[in-house]
Amino acid sequence: MMFRPLGLFATLFACFALLSQAAAETKYPTRPVRIVVPFAAGGIADITAHVVADRLSEKLGRRFYVENRPGAGGIAEARAVMSAPPTAVH
């Protein structure tokens, strides 16, 4: 149980690093970016995701927002991410 939040933190920080590089090269993202968290609001994962979203918004000048999808052992979150429309980087 303890490794799930650590994996989430690693994923969020990896996204931050990749988007920092992408911002230097292009104007990606062009639309608001949704960060899906598989835990209920108010927990450490939610708070961390909001901090990362705020920092990314400041750094990239785009809107990042957090959507909480708790339940089903992360299956609801995985389905939401898998069914999201694809984005194109120009």
C-alpha cells in the first residue's frame, strides 16, 4: 500500500520534467491539461498533485487542473486516462 503514493509522486515529477523540456521547444500544451489522481480529495496525493499543477501552470503559462477519481483500485482512473482524446504536438 505504501508504494502507490510513491509511484504517483514519481510519475508527477517525471511529467514535470518532460513538460519543462517540451515548453522550451514548443508551445505545448495548447489546451488545459487534466491531471488524474486515483485517490480521494484532501489526501497527500491530491495536495501534491495540486502543488505540481500550480507550478506547471506558472512555468508553462497554461492551465493544469486536478481531477480526483478514487475507487476500484485505480481502475476508474486508468479508464479515464485511456479514454481521453489524443493530443497532437506540433
